[in-house]
Amino acid sequence: MKLRAALLALLVGLSTAAVSSCGKKESMEKTSQAETEKAPMPEPLTALNNQKSENSNLPPGHPKLPPGHPPINGNMNMGMPPGHPQVDKNIMAMHSGKNMTKFDRPIRIPKEVTKTWKSATLDIVDKTSGKVVKEFKVHNGETVKYGGLEIKVLYIVPHLVLDNGYTSASNEPQNPAILVEVKENGKTIYAGPIYQKFPAMYNINHPRYVLILKGISKEG
């Protein structure tokens, strides 16, 4: 009788332990499932890369931008004329006029444009004083001189764009510019465009003077 009672007690104990273990396992599985549901899904690599890019230009200590927020890095292309290729801050120096001693792409100005637009008003400004020291009315192909500079106006363009070369998108003065070749003491110091609306984007590499296009005209 004692042996049977002992065996019965052992069986009851094992059964209780099994039920307890099963309950704990089920409870752990539920907890794990709940934690998984609460945990955010990992971002795709593209989203992570975008987020890194969006936060790369923030000042130190600035809170990170949420995923999908547009980057706050300043638009390097604001102020660019219509049709200008998109540029970033690493190549902006290439568009300041420095070291541009020859045209970097073909020139394809339509004949209708060259026949229509006959003259341009060009100012030479002293950087130190900000004053106009000389003003010229120039024509296609004409060369003017001042202070050791020789400025040859190659083309007068009403709507300059740079797609696959220098050309005019229309015959209307939407983005007036001139294409010039500038020499100092016989050496070319600049060859490129001078924009009326964006004079600082392309200009001569000179310590004292800067060229300003005041306007273009159909009159000679």
C-alpha cells in the first residue's frame, strides 16, 4: 500500500510539473509574440540610405529628420537659369568662371537668333567700389577694351540654355546672356557666358573687375 501511494504521488507531481512547464512555455511564446508586434519593422536599405543622406548636412546637435523628410541642405540649383544642368556644391567652383579659358561645350546658336538680337549693353564694375567704371554698347563679333581687358562678344542670346551645348531655347528674352572671350595682355582669362539675371554664376576671373550684362536689344 505504501509503495502504491508513493507511485501515485510521483505521477501526480510529474503531471503537475508538465502542466506548469507547458503553461510557462505558452506564456513565454505570447510575451515574445507581443514584443515582436510592438517592435518596429527594419527599414529597407534604400530608406536607411535616404535617411543618412537627409541628416548628413544638419548642424551638430540638430535632431535627426524623420524618414521621408526632405533634406535640409540648401538647394544648390536655386537661381540657376532654365535648362541649366543640375549641379551640386562639389562642382559649383566649376561654374564661377575661374579657370574657364575655353568653352566647355559646343556653341549652337540658331541663325534666327543672331539676326534678331543685334546689340547688348555691358558694364565693367570695379569690385572694390562697386561702381560702374565703363559702359559699352556692343554688337555680335565686336571687341571692346578697358584697363588691359579685351572683351569680344561672340553671341547675343535671348534664352540661353546649356543642354548639349550653348544654344537658345527660344527667340524671346527669357534668360538673356552673351557669350564672350576675354583677354588680358593677350592671354585668354575667360571664355563662357555672362548672364543678365545671374552675373555671379559665370564671370571673369579677375582680381579687380567683373562684367555685368544690363540687357540685350534688337536694335543695332
